[in-house]
Amino acid sequence: SEQDLLPYSRPEEQYHISPSTKYLLHISSWLGQNTDDLATQKFLPKLKDHILA
């Protein structure tokens, strides 16, 4: 499968975001596929708090 290759970024950079919109990630689908991952617990409410802060 084709992957979204990101250009090099320095470790000091806070974010590493692709300029391409070709490869989308639907958060709700991703969360549903990773329900056993502790990192996804309360992820959506925390994300909303972060975005709306």
C-alpha cells in the first residue's frame, strides 16, 4: 500500500504534519480500530479540549 511519506523534520519541531490531503485519517474510525490501546482512552475529549482551548 502507498504511504504518505513525510519529509525530514528536526526532533525539536513540535509538529510533523504532511502538506498533502491525499491520505486522510478519520479519527472516529481510528479510535474504533484501537479500542484496546491505552493511548486512545479519553483521546477524543482531550483532543476537543485542546482544539477549543
